[in-house]
Amino acid sequence: MLIIPAIDLKDGKCVRLRQGRMDDSTVFSDNPVDMAAKWVEAGCRRLHLVDLNGAFAGKPVNGEIVQAIARAYPELPIQIGGGIRSAEIIEAYLEAGVSQVIIGTKAVKEPDFVTEMCQRFPGHIIVGLDAQDGYVAIDGWAEVTDVKAVELAKRFRNDGVESIVYTDIARDGMMQGVNVEATVNLAEEAGIPVIASGGVTNLDDIHALAKVADRGILGAITGRAIYEGTLDVAEAQALCDSLVGNSRVPTQN
């Protein structure tokens, strides 16, 4: 099971939001590339990048920063989400050295797009499902749909999706713990590996997820906890390795 540090990009800076609200952000660094270096030095095996401006704009806004991080660490698997709405955007990110792209809003509005992209870019497509009370939110969480996350995840069962990033919006950035039950349920119902996101606070959360990793949990994205110091990346990965085994994921550039 992987511990995946998050670098959320807003206006060229590394920030963290609370429950996805752009007006409730904390700036943790003016240099996201330096922040990436910190997590690489801590031993992370994958990075999670989000173009927050891009999520609202529907197209990449902080793409140059993403490319700079990918160039700096060509051997490190990097996944990027936010504003990925076309094959051209996906192709550009993959050519820049990103390993996986996360399709969120487009996966909800046009599920067939995911199927097509999995065929065109096998092994490189992640679906991002952000849920409020079990229902998927889109457009940077600005709108909650009437689509249940579990039902949508099942739709992609046979498409070749690399994994699903599942975020419980109510817990994101709130340091209130992971919704382990909902995360595991999604993995089992969909039959697709899930990366947990939202609410990771300390080693107790990592321990809880690691105990059920064999039920489909590929990793855990952590943001505010590692920035505020309630979770140590190296310590958390060591715990996962001891409980689950070495989950080193090969680069798919």
C-alpha cells in the first residue's frame, strides 16, 4: 500500500483546501517543485498532483508546474487530476512524463470517454470519484449530482482503469479520519483498486487502511496531515510495508 503525498496547485502555489472550497485555502509553499523534492526525499513512491484552477476552468492552468515536477523526477510515478477533459490533454501530460491522469468530471458526464481513453492509453487512466454522502460531485465539487459513486464505479469494472481515487468530501482537509468502510465497499463493489483520499490524519488512519489493503486498497493520499506534521511520510510508508508488504509500483512512462 502506497502513501501518496498530495500537491494541490492553485495560482502556481502549493495549497490545501478544506472540503474543496477555493475560498478556504492555506498556502504551504510558493514553490511546488521544492515541495515535491521534500516528499521524494522522504521516500514517497508516487505523487498526487491536482490542478485546482484547472478543475474549475475545465482545462490545465498549472500545467507548466506539473511538467517541471515530472522533469525533475522522471523515475517517479506521478498522477495528475484537475481539468482533464480531452485526449489531447491526456497525451500532453503523458508525453511530459506524468504516469497516470485522473478523469473526474468527464467520467461522470461522459462515462464512455473513460472507456475510450483506457483503450487509447492503457494503464494510464485513473477515475476520480469525489463523493458527498455517497453521491458524486463534479466541476471542482461545485455541483453534487444524483449519481451514486458505487454505481458509477461499477460502470468502469471492465474498462482497464488503473485505479479509482475515492474522496470523501466531508472529510477532505478536515483532519477527521478516513471513511474506511465506504472506501473498502467501493473497492469490493467495483472490483477496481482504490486509492483512499480525504481525512487522513495520523498513523491510526494508515493502520486502519493497511489492515484492509487486501480488500482492494492500493494507497492513501495525504495532504494536510503531512503539511501540518501529524503524519510522517517515511514512517507511514514503513508501517504499510510492515503490515502489507512492499508495494513499490513501477513507473509507466
